[in-house]
Amino acid sequence: MTREPPDAPHALLLRCATAAQVRQVHARLAVSGLLLLLSGGSVFLHNTLIRAYAQAAAALGAAPLDAVSVYSQFLRSGLSPDSHTFPFLLKACSLVPDAPARGRAAHAHALKFGFHGHLYVNNALIHFYSVTGDLAGCHRLLKGGALTDSVSYNTMITGYVRAGDLSSARKLFDEMPQRDGISWSAMVAGHVQCGQARDGLELFSRMQAEGLQANEGTLVSVLSACAQVGALEQGKWVHGYLKSKGIKETVFLGTSLIDMYAKCGELELALEVFNRMNEKNLLSWTTLIKGLAMHGRGVEALHLFSEMEKSGIMPDDIAFIGALCACSHAGLVEQGRQIFASMTEAYGIKPKIEHYGCLVDVLARNGLLEEAMEMVGSMPMRPDGYVWSTIMAGCRFYGNVRLAELVVRRLIQIEPNNAGVYVQLANIYAASGRHKDAREVWTLMRRKGVEKAPGCSSVEIGGTVHQFLVGDMSHPQINEILAKWEEIERLIKLEGYAPDHKEVLLEVEEEEKDNVLSRHSEKLAIAFALLSTNDGMPIHIIKNLRVCGDCHHVTKLVSKVYNREIVVRDRTRFHRFIDGSCSCKDYW
């Protein structure tokens, strides 16, 4: 009879995909007596069991205590753990409810069995304390005199990034004796995840200067950064980098490219990437659906949603948000009602407040304000600020002052410091000729100390992103920019432009209001773009807030006078200005 080779149980354990499979093999080993018969090899097998249980727990959410239990049996059998025991034991400990206590006990055992300062065990301990949020414990290990390497530092940096402490991560990064690609990737990803996209791009440029090749995760982070700030040229460079380095365009990279191109205003390029992808997942479809919706191409977005269903991919709640947004931006009321109903009827998905908000927006945009209010009243949850804001936008567009006053009272209760609420009501009053009421709203806003977030617009010129804040005079070419604005203003006044003073919330003289309006961030960005690009080239602007009425009107006229296509991405959608018209049809 042929006996199994000693490594057969080990190989079998490593092929297990679930905790149940590990338990079956474990039972077989126990019944056969192999755990005892293999003497020294049983340490190896116990380690493999701990590893198999820990991996199953991490991948499938299975019970991590199985691994801890094996370790306890291991000790009771009189065997001593080795340096390979603790990394997977600590991994299992990090997944249990009382992780800190379990991990500290494992740490004590590592010291007891003589592994103080052992590099492999020390790195496992740093990783444990990092993932459980004990960064002080990580720091003590890192600086406590034990052996360390780049893995030790990278784990600690990742822990700081996970906690949102970029300053500590950067300090440790700068202290590293030797930085590798993982170190750079962690820093790039951390800055992007924390909303510091421009710093992330700067770090990526430095990483390239060091001659380090970016991995898939880094490139996904960089594409996300490009999408955030509208860095189209840098995003295109990354796309070219993928091709030149022969990096496979995985579903994750493909989806990131779609997101970047869509958010940078190049929807046709996003469609090209999507159509070329061999593999698509739910996120790929949803990203393009949302991109089409943001650009106001609702019919195409709904067609894509239908194609996704036909392909056998089941939509989730996020995909439905994309479809409902498409209905909203394109004014597709009946389709919006049908899609909302299909969530529960066809897919058993319970609508969340975001779905109700989208449908309320569909109704309000089409003037169905009473039906929108009925929808709000029927919601199974308390409406949030977004839901009321969509009705407020409908009131502004259709001039319903009475309902706007009611909605504002609700909004102020929910978001007392949201300056946009006061601004919209003041604008509604001003548009209806109630200027005294508009001034009272502005006075109330100032008395309460409510401040409007400063407008910020960015434009990419020659691969460099230039950022402008409202009233910002710090740009090195500011004198040329202001001179260009004077030229722009002179030309658009010939087309009928008159500054809209109701957009000025500051208490200044009437003649000063023109000057305040001219310093709005998107006007500075547009003037700079006209200075810095050739005639006929499109202009892409990214704005952090909703475009104000005056800037929207100005941009329409600039697109006509200068014969430029101007694409502006504001907080909620894209505006594509061509020959004096906007794709939003003046509803935003």
C-alpha cells in the first residue's frame, strides 16, 4: 500500500477555499493520527491549519476563532510554536470581536517563546496593531529597537493612511531609510483617498522621477485623482503609460479610465474604453451609466442600463441611482416612475433615501411640485437636505415662492449652516421682484454667521492644473487675467450681458458689485484658459459648487463670442456650452 507523502496534508489544506473544507481536512488528520505521527512535522501541519483557517476567515468572513482554537490545541499537545506560527495567528486575531485582547495575548506568547525582535514576527505584529487601529502600538514596535525593513515602514504608513493621518504618514515616509514602490503607492493612494488629489499627483510625478514602475493599485489611484481635479492630460498620459509598459487593462483599470474620462468631460473616450473592454463588471456598467447621466444623455444611459440587464448583470442600489439620475437630468418622468417601481417589483431592492431623492428631483424638474411633495410625504424615512433641495430647485425654476418658503423652513432645521439654502431663497425673492425680502434673507444669513463656502475652479493647461478661488489675486499672471476679463466683459455686453447683482451677498456699493462678480472663480479660470490656449480649442473647467446664475449666463455668451466649446463640471452635473446655449437647458 502506497503511503501519502508527508506534504500531502499541507497541500490539501492550502487548496481549501472555505472554513468547512478546512474542518473536513482537519477532522481527517485528527482521525488518522497524522497530527501526532508526523512528530516535528506536526508543528508544520498545525501552522498550516492556522493559516488555512485564517485565510478562509479573511476571504469569506468565516469564524476566525477556529484558527485560535487550533493554536490552543497546539500548545496543549506540548509543541512549541515557531516564527511561522504567529503571522497567521495574528491575522486570525485581527478578525475576532475582541481583537485587541487576543492580539496582545498572542504578542505576549511571541515574547515568551523568544521571538522578540524577530523580523518576520515583528512585521506581523505591526500589521496586527495597524489593522486594529492601535497606531501607538505600531510605533512602539517600529522604534523599539527590533529589526525592521521596508515592510515594517510600509505597514505603518498604510495604517496612518487608513486612519486619515497623512501628516504622520508623510513624516514616516520621509524618515524611511529606503523607499520602494509600495511606499510610494501607499502615499499616493492615501492622499487621493483623503481628497488631496493634487498632492497625490505630485507624489506620483516624484515616484516616476525615481524610476519606479507603478502597479495597478497606484494607477487606479492616480486616475481617480485625475478625475477629481479634471486633469485630463495627465489622465491621458496614464492611459498611454499603460499601453507603453504593456500593462494589462484589467476590469479595474478599464473602469477607472471610464470614470476619469467621463468626469473630465470626454464622454466619447469613456465610451471607447467601455466598448473595448473584454471583461465588464457591475461597476464598469454603473460608472458609464452615471457618466452619461451627468452629461445629460439620459436616453443613452437608460439604454445602457437595459443592455446591462440583458447581459445578465443584476443591477444593485447604486446602479439604480445612476438610472434615476439619468431620468432626472433628461426630464424622463414616466421612465423614472417605472425604474423606481421596478426596484422592488423586479429585483426586491428596497429604495433608500437616495432613490427617493432622485425621483423627487425628476418630478420637481418637470414642474410636478405637488406630486413631488406627495412623494416626500410618502417616504418611509425622514427626508434629508438633498430631498428638500431638489424641491427648492424646482421652486426657483418655476417661481413658486410660497412652496419655497415652506421648504426653506424644513431645510434650515436640517442644515442650519448651509449657505446655499439662504442664497436660493434670496434669489427666488429677487427674481419675483421681492427685493426687500431678498435683502432680509441676506441680513439673516450674516446675523447667524452663515458663510458660503468659497468657490474654487480649476483648469488644466499643458498638463498642469491651475486652481482659482473666488477673489483670489495670487496667480502669477493675475494682471493679464484681469485684463482679459475686461476684454471679455466688453464683448459680452455687446451681446446684452448685464451683471446679475442678486448673486452678490456682500454689503457693498452697487458699483462695487460688478467687481465682486468679475472675481468669481470660474470667470478667472475661463479668462486664463482663453489667454493660454489656441483659438477654437475646447475649455474644461471643474467647479466645487453649483454654478451661479451670473457665471452661467456669462459662460453661454463667452462660448458664442469666442466660438469655444466650454465644458463645466459643477457639484452635480456637466454643463456643455456651445454657441450661446447650455446642455442643461438652464435648469441646474
